[in-house]
Amino acid sequence: MKVFVYFNLHKRLFSVKSLEGANKGKVIGHSHSIVLGHTQFKVSEAGRQRVLRERKKNVHAGVTGTLIDVGTIGKMFKGDVVTYNPYKYNTFVKKFTNNPVYRGKLTALEVFDKVPRIVNMEYDDVDS
């Protein structure tokens, strides 16, 4: 199932929105841990500009992909840690190099102590 996943600031969990089927466009669940395949890192520039203008965060960035697993909390995933800050970047970036990240083959999203962590474990050859 294709989904859009974003960090929910109020629940301090990831929200999962369906991109297909009967629940298309609806949040179908929340989780501390999600694994997605064939991912794309999305940022709405209009939403980002609204954050910059209003200095108030809104849902404008997240990861789309095929849902592989939910609730694998406790597993430590290895790969490049990916981050996004609308005040610093206009794309998701590798945390330690600040290089832009657009796609991945396998991406884990985890929450530890109410802090989100995204790990891109395998990259597509294009735009990564």
C-alpha cells in the first residue's frame, strides 16, 4: 500500500496517510516505527514558505513509499540519518553532510524519546 508518512508534532508519533484505496487521503494510523520501500522525500515549497512567513509549523513535508512494516521499534537500523528543518533547508538532507536526499529503496522512520529519526538504508541511483 502506498502511504505518506509525516511526524505528528502533537502526538509525537508518525502519522500514516493512505495514498490509495478506499481510505485514500485519510490518516490510517500512527506508529513509533515504520519501514517504507521505494521512498520519495517530499517537501511542499508553498507549505515551507508558509512556515517561514508565519513561524508556525504545518504538515508540508514527509516520506512517500510502499508500507513494508509497522511497529518494529527497538530495532536499530543502519544507514544515513536523514533530517529536515524548514528554517535551514528546502529538502530533506543527510544529517552529517547536509547533502540533499530525494529517494531511497528502503527507509526506516523511528521515534526514540519523542524525537523522530529517519534512516535511509538503501538508495536509488537517481537523485540520492
